[in-house]
Amino acid sequence: MPHMPPASVPIDELTIAAALRLLASGSLSSEALVKAYLERARARIDLNIFITLDEEGALAAARAVDAARQAGQPLGPLAGIPVVVKDNIHVAGLPSTAGTPALADFVPADDAPVVRRLREAGAILLGKTNMHELAFGATGYNAAFHVPEVVGVRNPYDSARIAGGSSSGSAAALGARMAPAALGTDTGGSMRIPPALNGCASLRPSAGRYPGQGIAPIASSRDTPGPMALCMADVALLDGLITGNLSLPPVELKTLRLGVVPDFWANMDAEVAPIAAAVRQRLEAAGVTFVQVDDKEIMAMNNAVGFPVVFHEARTDMEDYLATQGPGISIEQLRAGIASPDVAGIYDTFVLPQKAFDLDGNIVDSAPLYDMAQRTGRPALRAHYQALFERHRLDAFVFPTTPIVAPLARPDVSEPQNFALLIQNTEPSASAGLPGIQLPVGLGASSGLPVGFELDGHAGDDRRLLAIGMALETVIGRIAPAPH
């Protein structure tokens, strides 16, 4: 059977599963698939999606897979599938910049465990994706790595808009169909905000589910890598290959109970609100029960454990990483290279002096707040979530992932008011260590920009949450790809 040429490979529609079927049938070669994605990446360099695009390495790996397939050799479950990786996750032989100039020449010798597991399954590493500098932000407006005159990772649905952060390039690569699969990281929303703004699906795993080695940190007790793809079945496949657990429990829509906390449905813009209402109506018509949960405690409790933990751990965790896994430079040398004003301000005000906001908004030493957060605040938040799950017999909480569509990419986009809106709904479950999935659910009527729904589930019950996402997707469907 003749292979289809790269120009005719239907990358706008291909999921991992669909690509695997074409590869197995012999109608598509891995080389043609990789070439098609590389052509798209080269055509849209204005989106600033890649820091390193490994064309030579990816094509060589694709040809090796094709030769092995031709020879009838056993192949891994992801054989020939291209994957992109956020540039704070180590890939052997490629720079790992974490989006900051001081690490531009740091080349790890080994893959991070999450990368190694996908590579062992046959995945082909296409390149390293751009990100909010040092992962310290929700916009991806990185002043360091970009084409002339276009600052920050841009949204493939509208290049005047941001792609979100900090896993900006990984999600934008999927939205632009430069790859069918990606790895990112999440501290307070970075595996969910960019997928929501770029129209892809993702999982923030339960705390400790994925190995965290070989990843430039923000805060080790909150950071996690995670998978992104174009549909929930693909996300579930990537999670299964990373964890070794491919089982999925059965889910019936008519028995699902999803909790609605009004605070998480607040501040919706004119693009998000009608889609959120329509999706809820469709799911209810399919038998899903939405349970009103009049709770004010989640947001309030999170305020005491969110930023104090992040800001306190950020210095010591980064110093340890630079000394033991990174290039051996000091944190002061790292700071000297920071290009983005918002990140420089965070380092100078909070990270280096180890300060945080108290509940009255004063900047104080972070150590007492951190101790309180770890000793009582975080356990109380987890217990409160569990009590709500049990009292209301909930399978998950549901809400718009971000209450706004992607804002315009401007120098002031990382100001606190935008940050607060983008991270409004994603941060509490990260503080509690719960798993969360993001589903693309529609495109804004006037903007054409993606809107997403998040579901936060029971701690450790990631596979059931993924199965719920797959069941909901049968009702919601998939959104249209970005124009190009």
C-alpha cells in the first residue's frame, strides 16, 4: 500500500489513536507524519511555540521506526507518534532552558522519567516547547525566546492573543496541530489553563502520581508533570503509559453527580458564560446530575496555602535543582538572566528573600505561613474537599477552567488582575493535590476562541476521572481546529 505524502497527512483531525491506525495499516509512515508536523511548525514560527525544534533527530527516529515496522520487529504502543515536551522537562541531548536565558546552554544527559517512559513506548521527541519564564506565570508572555517583534507564545486561534501559561508552547503546539501529544507541568494551573485557551485536553495528576525528577521546579510539594492531547482517550493512553495503569472503569452518564460551587462559576466573560450554560444543559439532558454545593470555604482555605507554599519552596527547590540536576550555577546567576519583568519582580520580591503575602496582603517572611500551611492549612483543605465529596455523593466538581477566553498579548497581560482571573478556578485543587482534567467544550461566538471545562476528582482516582472525561466527550464532541 503506498504511503500518503506529508502534504496530504490529515494532521488537523488526527488523534493519537487515529494516527496509530494509519501507521499500523501501512497507509502512513512515521517519517511522513513527522514531516507534516515539522512543516506546520515551520509555517507558524510567529507563534513562538518551540524553543528547540529537533528536526534532524525526529526524522532519524521516524525512519528507524518505519524500518523496524517494515522488518516486522516488535514496536511500542506509541511507535512513530511525535510528542513535544515543555522546556523545563529534561530530554537527553536537547537544551532544557525552563524558558530563561541563564539555562539556554544547559543540555541534560538523561531523559526525565516521564519522558523516558514515553520514549520507551516508541514516542518520537519533536522538540522542546516555549513556556512562561521559569514557569512563574499564567500567560506565557516570555520576553526571552521569540521571533522579532512578536513577544510571548501566541494562541493559534488568534495570534494576537496569549496561549496561557506556564505550559504555553505544549498546549499551543496541540492547538496549532504541530503534534498530537505533549508533556507539560502544573503548579497552580499550568496543565489546565493553556489547554483551555488552546482547545486541547489534559490531566493534572494527583500529587505524587508522576515522578518529578529531571524537571526544573517551582515548588516540589505542588509541582507535577502531566499529559496533553486532542481528546480524553489520548490523554488516558499517555497517562497509562507513564504510570503503567491502563485500566479504565465503566462510567454511566445517568449516575454521574458533578458538584457546582458558585465561586467557581463567577466572573465569566461574555464568551465563556453562554457556552458554559449550553454545555451544562446538554450534559443534564444526557442524564448527568449537577449538584449545587453552596460552599465558600474552598477559595478561602486555598488563600492560606497557595502562594505561601509556592514562594517559600521556590528558592530552596531551585537551588537544589541547579546544584544536583542542573548546570551548577547559583540562583543569583539564574536571577541575573531573567528577561521577563513580571518574573524578575517575583524573584526579587518573594523568591530570593523568601517572602509571601499574609491574609491582609502584607509582604512578610514566608517561613511561618509555610509551616502553618503545611501543618494545618493543606490537610484542612484536603479534608474539606473530601467532606464535600462524601456529603453530596460527588464524582467530581465541574466548572469553566478559566472564566475568560485568552486575553490579548500585551506587555501588561501578566498584571495581577489577569493572573487572578486565569488561575481563579485551577489553584485550589492543586493546593489540595487532587487530580483535574480539562476538556475543550466550545468556541466563543464572537471571538472563535476555545472555552474549557475542568473536572476535579477524588485524590488518587485519576483513571476514573479520565473515564468520566471520555464519557462526557461523547456528548460534548470535539471543537474545530484553529484556522491556519
